[in-house]
Amino acid sequence: MRRLRAFAFAALAALLCPLPAHAHLNSTGMGPLYDGALHFLTSPGDLLSALALALLAGLQGPAHGRRAIFVLPGAWLVAALAGSTLPGVELGAVASAAWLLLLGGLLAFGAKPRLPALTALAACAGAWHGFLNGTGLGGSAASAVALLGLTAAVFSLVALAAALAVAIRADWARIAVRVIGSWIAASGLLWIGWAARGGG
């Protein structure tokens, strides 16, 4: 019983110790490159949009997958660099949620976009998310390095997810990927509802 009380006291003390909060970039303590990568991995809207697009591209075959691997991160980086020159702007959360709904919906319904359509979709999604990331960072040298880390994380996720989807042959596995798309679309729908009620 004495040990339990000591453990409870230690846990309570740890919970009451405040930690520093970061408004935009999560600090890893390992430098801005890793901070940028961590920001992408802890931003559900960005992460799920990139995942949905990568899986959608991969299911269409290697050519679509390769195109997504380079167009999405490239557009993300260019738009983020452009956005970093502007002051922080408040853009509606509904538009970001709409990307989840659109990309998840296309994946869930088994859409088969042609290569030019997929390229345009990847460029637009990358430009939107990249611009939002860039406007919150500012134009410092550390921010530029963080954007490189973020872009590297986007590239890695898209490359892995697209390669996985390209390799899928079994019907049940393709259906499982489409189910993931339906969950992503549902997340977007929930986010839109939450934003409409004034939650964000």
C-alpha cells in the first residue's frame, strides 16, 4: 500500500509539472529538420491526405505511383516556401477537411483517375497543404530546414504507401485499402461537422 501511495504521488507530481507548448512546430530537440518531419507525422489532416493520395495512386499502377511520389512532395515544398514569405493567415479548417473527404472518397469508391488527373490532384493537394504549413513558419533559415524535413517525411510516406498499394494483387487486400479510404473520408466528414459547429 505504501508503494502504491508513493507511485500515485509521483504520478500526480509528474502530471502537475508543466511542459513547454509549441504553437506550430513540435520540437524534437534534434534540430529543425526533424522538427519538420515530426510536424507532418503529428498533423492528421496532412498525414491522412498524403496517405489517401498515395494509396489511390498506387492502386492504379507503377506509373501513377511514381508520379505521386514526386509531384505531391514537390508541390508541397514549393507552396510551403511561397507561403513562408507571407504572414500567418487563417484559412478555414473546412477546406482542409474537404481534402480528406475528397481523397478518402475517391479511394473508397475505387476511382480510377487517369495519369493527368492524378497529377493535377497531387499538385493541388500538395500546394494546399504546403501553403498552410509554410504560412505558419515564417521565412527564417531554420524554417526552411524544417520544410525540407517535412517534405522528406511526405516523400517517404508517399513512396512507402504507393509501393505497398502497387504490390497488392489480392481482391480482399484491395478492398481493405478501400476501407481505409472510407475511414479517411469519414474523418473528413467529422472534421467538417466539428468545424461547422465552431470547433475549429
